[in-house]
Amino acid sequence: MTAPAFRAVVAQRLRALERDVAEVRARVNGLLFVVAGAVATQVVLRLLA
């Protein structure tokens, strides 16, 4: 494999990895948002009870 071809393959794999990491970050952020909402709901319910 030539050097330019190797660089192209590496660049393509890095772009794919960046997309995967972005997807994982979005899922983790969504999960944290759901957990924070559940905690806030529990606090409000305990204050009103």
C-alpha cells in the first residue's frame, strides 16, 4: 500500500470513528437528561407530599 493510499484509509477510519463517538456522546447526553428529569421529578413530588 502506498503512503497516500494509507493516509486516505486512515483518514476515512478517523472520520468513521468521529461519527461513532459523536453518536455515543449524544446518547450519553440524552441519558443524563432523562436521569436529571427523573431526579427533579422525585424532588418535586417529595416536596409536595
